[in-house]
Amino acid sequence: MSANALKTYESWDLKKLAIPSRSRLYPLEPVDIGTPLVESLTGYISRLAEAHCVYPGVLMEKELAALVNKKYGSANLHKIYKYTTALNGSGVMAQDLVQAVETLTLRDNLCFLTLLTWCKLFPSRNLLRPVRAWCPICYQEWYEKKQLIYEPLLWSLDVVEICPYHNYQLILKCPHCHQKNTTLAWQSRPGYCSKCGKWLGQVLCQESANRKTLKKNELEQKIWIAKTIGELIAATPYLNDSLSSNTIALNLSKWVEQIAEGNIAEFARQINIPRNTVWLWCKGKNSPSLKALTNICYFLGVSILSFLTEETNSLCFSKKLLTTEVKSKSRKESKPFNYEKVKSDLEALLTNNESPILSMEEVARRLGINRRTIYKYFPDLCRAISARYISYQKDCHKKTLEECCQEVRLVALKLHNQGKYPSESAVSKLVSKPGYFRYKKVRLALKEANRELGL
């Protein structure tokens, strides 16, 4: 055979091909990361379960429980129904669940569906509401426009009560079955009630009824809060590491310097918060809750994001506004203290044996004088009035206890005559003060009555 007759074949590369990793679960794209309406982690789990045609409870138990092997059982909905709101929060439950879901989906940005980025800034107390909340108009619009139905993280924050896009109060109860939903339930589904399974869009809700309990200034403040929190959520993926645990303390101290020339007591008076609380915040010994910081920022006229990230000097305009407002409110002139009259009133109270005997707090209220001022001038009289009131309270308690014991004996006799055993449980349901069974004397009265009845 000649060389020209030979056929040339394509060359084959026998090296092993690099096959990309495959995820255990569908790597669903989270909704709207970097926007005010970013999806919540619990909402993402509901969508993930729906994509696999199972309930969220089944997904959590069969797939996530093995990866979240903790004593608190954060992947077992049967154990944590009341605490599922923490799955969107800034604590260990959210962190563990994010790691588990990222392992199964091979996604790396699910932390932005929670408040984990804020863990160093805000305490977890009162950060998230314990039940599910939603805007029915948002649901209805998404449905009519054939958009994806999901649950924004913004709706789960306790401080947010208004939808910033429709100025509509968030709903906490299903309009059909009138029950509250937990943040993540066994049969959770975005846009539908986890109890009755019905649609939560704007079907039965009326805007007029929704707004009728809110005054105009209250509505404006709640709308502002929702928008400033949404702005902070939108910026979360882009916040740098400079937001440490002492960020709020440093920035709040700068504002105190700007507004009140470093006088914490004056600044605290202006924002209507106890000065000791503000002092602890400025020193970094405590951190204000998100709600408290929101109220401070609303008073200062700056967004939370600006408060945390911008220089205070660039916001000096607020100082002028506050100073003008404070000066315009002249303080009330203090009332003159009539020493002889107050002394005479206190002595008259001590000699008056008519009921009821007043406490020192009630005495100060009736005289219209601060209690500390009265103590300053008449410490002996004040101590005598307080001791008399304590003695009176003890006598009243003793008398009430005797009346309760007598009532227990009568109820026990009544039950016995009806052929029923007068147990503590049965008697406590019929007496006027069932809580008094915490006292040993009342329980002994029942035992004595049963003994007299031969029981």
C-alpha cells in the first residue's frame, strides 16, 4: 500500500477531564441580593423545598439535619418552631444553617440572606419579630406580573412595620384563618398561609382599615424607618470590615460632641433617653438595639447607613436644626418649694388613720413634688410614712390570706357535698384568688379541711 493511501485519524487526548463539582441540591439564585428587598434565608429554604417538590420540614429533616448536628436541633422544625426567626438573624443558628445550605447548593453568598453581617453591630434582642409578616400588595403585584413570589428579609425585622413601596402596614395574621404563621413552618410556602394554605395577596385586605389606627406623623416615621433599614440591607454586601463592635460607640460619641459639645447628659435629654444608657453606649460597654439606634437616627435626621459610615462633620446641618428646636422649647419655671406647708401635710398624713394608707410615691404625686426633693428636706418623715405603708401592706396581705383560707374551706366542703374530691386543682378553679395557692398557709388550710372531712 502506498503512503498516499493511508488514512489520517483525529488525535485523542486521553487525559482525565476535570468535571465541575455537582451540588446535592439545586443551586437556586437568591433573589435581589444588594437591594432593600433581598430574600430571607427562611424564604429561600421554602423555595428550595418547593423546587424539590417536598415540604420545608422534610428538606430540613432529611438533608440539613445531618449537617447541623447541634443539641438545639436547628434543622429539626419540630423542636424550633417558635425560634425559626433566629434562622434569619445574626447568631449561631443562622450561621450553622447558612453553612449547611451553602454546602448542599455550592452557593457562597447566602449569608446576605440573614443579618450575620451585623452581628458585631446590633444585639440580637428584639432584632427580629417572632412571627411571619408580609405585604399583601407586594404579593398581589408579583402574582399579577408573573414575577417570582418570595419573602424579603426586610419583613422579618421587628422594627419594620410598613412596606416602604406601598406605605402599607405589614400583616401578621392570615385574613382567611386569622392565625399567625411561624417564620418557617413544616408546610411554609412563599405567598401562602402555612396553616390553611390560602393565598395571602391583597384579596380580603382593605387599605383604609389598615391605616385607620395610624396618625400622620406616626405613619411618616414608620415609612422612614422601613426605607432606612432597606437602605442598610441593600448596602450589606458592600460593607467593609471597618464596621467593628465599637463603630456605634465612636460615631455616637462624635454626635454627642457635635450636638451637645460633649455633654452626654444634655444629648440624652434631647433624644429622651436616660443619660446612663447613653453613657454606656458611648463608652462601648453596651450596644443600642436596632430600634433604639433607628429612633436616634430619626431624631438626628440621618439614615442608619450614613450614621455608621459617613463622617459626622459632613452632617453638621443637623446640629443647627436640633439647637434651634431645643432653644425654641423654653423650660418650664420650677415651682417654689413651700417648706412649712409640705412639712404640715406630711405630719397630717402620719396622724391620719383613714384607709387607704398611702405610699411615699403616692404622697409625692398628690403633693405635686418630686419624691427625691421631699426626701432631701424631710428624710425622717418620709421613712416614717414608708414604714407605715409597709406595715399597712403586711396587714392587708395577712387579712387577704385569712379570707382566702376561709374561702378554700368553704369550696372544699361544697365539692365534698357534690360527691367530688376537693383536690388542689379542683379547688383552685373555684376560688377567687387561685394564685394564693403558692402560699403554704393556703395549702395547709385545704389539707386541714380535707382532714376534717375525713379524706
